[in-house]
Amino acid sequence: MKQLEVTILGQSYILACPEGGEALLQAAVSTVDREMSGIRDAGRVKARERIAVLAALNLAYRLAEQPAAAPATPPIPASPEAPGAMAVSGPDVDALVARLDAALQDDGLLL
């Protein structure tokens, strides 16, 4: 198993990677970094843990939207102000964000 050093949201990580999987891992890292940076740059969320949870939810939502046999396509930015943010809104998303805020209320002071 090979190890790669990668950077996500300015933080370095050493990740294990199977031989031959370097390009796929780098693509995944790039996607996660872009998503997290978009959320951070939108300015509404500052705590890394919240950014990570929201990014994971956005990516999982996009994955769930894709038909099983469809090839993965790069996300379309919601707006120039938040290039990595997902273009969804409404009561369900607002309720989810409120639940995350309540669950992570004390963690918002980490940065």
C-alpha cells in the first residue's frame, strides 16, 4: 500500500492508497477540497467539522442523484460567490442545517 501526502482545506494528510489508485485518490481529494473551500468561502460556516459534514452531505446527495450506471460528472457551481456549493435550498435543507447547527453548537468555536 502506497502513502500519499495531500492537502485539504490547507491541512496536510497522509493517506494510504492502493498501487495504481493514485490518480483516483488525487481526483477525490481535489473534489473534497473544492467542496469544502466553496462552503468556507461562502462565509457562513467557519468550523472545519461543520464544513466537512456539509461537504460530505453535498457530495453524498449528488452521488445519490446520479443513476447507478451514469458516469460521474464534475459538479456545476451554484454561483460565483460559492463555486463549490450545491444549488439546493428549501425547507428540507434549512431544517438539516438547523439540526447540524444544534448538534454542533459548541464545536463552532474550534477555529
